[in-house]
Amino acid sequence: MGLAAREVLAWIETINDQIARNPQSVLPRRLAPLLVRTTLGNPWLRWLQSDDSAMRQLLHRPADQERFAEATTSALGNAVLTILRDHGIVRDDLPLPRQMYALHAVLVGFVTVMNNADAADPLSIDDPETALADTVQLLLERPRDPAARDVAKAAEAVRARFTEIHDNLLGLVATGAAGTR
């Protein structure tokens, strides 16, 4: 459990560092490829993404399962999308649950196809990240780019949420390491 949690913590740190360096990274057309690329670059994360029930099996207490649940792909996507909507970064003409479902389906689909070359045949392309960026932009973004100050505020809120999730997972690992499970 500690090894898997360490990989999730490193993933969150990578995303947070990128957002800190470039707040524009929270724009869905930039964030989606970053999330997918970072996930696919790590075998543990590919495994966890493909079956997050495996991680839940490592967690024995319901409170630990709840802590981990907020770090799943769908929970993180929901958190980010809610923040982006609150800051006027993404469209709000569709119900939030429908947008969340569509985003999750797009991300899972791209991860699946990008992780398995056979799944893409005969439709393989040279740059699937651009196809992902285009898809997410059409799905979520407004016709005009948001103001830089709105993007900066959204980036700050996303980083704060990711940091909170990171710290909760770190607490979970520390609790397990202390033998209090």
C-alpha cells in the first residue's frame, strides 16, 4: 500500500509542480494530456487507473478507503472540473454531472487506447495527445479563452485541492507506517 500511495503522491506533486510553473496548465485542453501522460508514464499508476478496486483491497479501514477515494481519477477530475466551473473557465451550459461523466469517459477511453496499441488499430495516429486536447477543448471549454487572472485563481484553487488530497494520502501512509491500522 505504501508503494502505491507513494506513486500517487508523486503523481500529484508532478501535476501541482506543472500548474505552479504554468497556471495555463489548468485549462482542460492542457490539463487532460498532462494527466494522461503522467499516468501512462508510471506502471503503478497505469495499474491503479485500470482497477482502483485493487488499491481499496489494500486498505482495511473505511476511513482509509475514503481518503484514497478522493485520489481516484474520477474524484480528481470531478474536483478539478468543479473548480474550473466555479472560476468560469469551462462551459456551464450542461449539468455538471453530465460534464463530469463525459470527461471521465473521454479520459478513461484515451488512457485505454494510448496504453494499448492494439485498441487503437486501425485508427493509430502520431499524436494522440493533440487529439485528446482537441476533444477536451470542444467538450468543456468556452469559445473564448478566459482572462489570465481567472486562470491564475483557478490554478491556485486546483493546487490547493491537490495539496489537500496529497496531505490526506500522506497521513494515510504515515498512519499505516506507524502500525495503527
